[in-house]
Amino acid sequence: MECKKCRGTGRIKDKDGTIHICYDCLLKGKMDQHEKNPKTAEDFRIKL
């Protein structure tokens, strides 16, 4: 079932334009703390 507040995105945009996480999804454990597509050092243009 999709969240009514964030529509499954995990983010809520307020009327003033600010964005914050959906606390309902966070409390229910529906948010993944890890990036689905992790970036490499090359993506950030970092020389190792």
C-alpha cells in the first residue's frame, strides 16, 4: 500500500518549497538507508 503523504517517494514537499523525509514511512521501516545505485569516486571526480 502506497503512503498517502509521500506517494511512495519517501519525501514530502511543503507549501514553502522545503523538502523533508516522510516520517510515517521512516517509522514504519519502509525507507531504505542505503543508496540503490552507489556512486564511485569517478562519479564524484575524486582521484584516489
